[in-house]
Amino acid sequence: MKLNQIADNEGARKERMRIGRGIGSGKGKTGGRGVKGQKARTGVRIKGREGGQMPLHRRLPKRGFNNIFAVKYNEVNLDRIQQAVDAKLIKAGDTVTAESLQKAGVLRRAGNGVRLLGGGELKIKLSFEVAGATKSAIAAVEKLGGSVKQLVVKKADKEKPGKMQKKPKKDAGEKKA
């Protein structure tokens, strides 16, 4: 057998239809695109259009809710802080804040603050200044003689600058003289 004698089985390869090659080819004139209009041109698509049928993205129900005012905290377990203490990134007796956790490599960004979770075990006395903490985390820290100070996270002011403010209503009893 020689390389030039190797061939596929009969019918294994099918030649593509060459469109737009005359009316006798069966795919001439409009080239299988119908006639006229935007869809007859190249490179144009009308997305999501299904004729008169209700499109799929409108047939399916909307799901979930995205709260744009939600505050996302960095959640840190006690065992992760203990690992940083063991690696001598956090010293015993220090006050642990979002910035100190960031310097120690526990967090990538300080973000909106830290929420302390009670997962794992802490073996050393530390004091924490965090945005929030679970009851189990507070109990575990205070059992060792440490303290947890929860910081108040300020929410954005309700009145934004440049926004029209309502004028106070006048009493019905007051009249112009």
C-alpha cells in the first residue's frame, strides 16, 4: 500500500453545496436566503426574533432578585486567623482589623469590612475590630480573654447631592396678605 492509494470509504466525505452558481445548480439566484431585506444581506442577524411566536427569553419566568443595596463582607473563619498567627503574620495581643488581615495575606482587599465566623479554633488571645461577627465567634474569642468590637458601617446618605428636594407643604390656614 502506498500513501497515494489511501482513500476514505465511499460516501464518508461529502462535498459542500456551492451556492450562488446559477439557476441550474438548485441554489442559484438568491442562494438559499429567500428574497430581499435585511436577512438577505451578509453579516446581519436579528437576534431573539422568532416570527410571531413569543421569544424564548420572554417565555421563561424571571428568576431571583439582585439587591443593589446589599453590603458584601469578607468572611473570615477563626481557623484562618489561627493559621496566620502560626505563620507569625499576626502577633499575639494585636488588634486585628481589615487592614491587618490584608497585610497578613488573609484578605486580598478590605472591601466593605470583615465578618468574623466561628469556624475552626482560635488558640491565642486577640482583640478584633470588625464589621460583624457571629455569636459563636464572639464566644470563642471572649473565652480566651480577647474582645470583639463591632464597627458601625455607614450607609450612603439617602439624599444625594444635586437631587431635587421636596418643598414643605404650606398650611391651609396661612394665606398671603
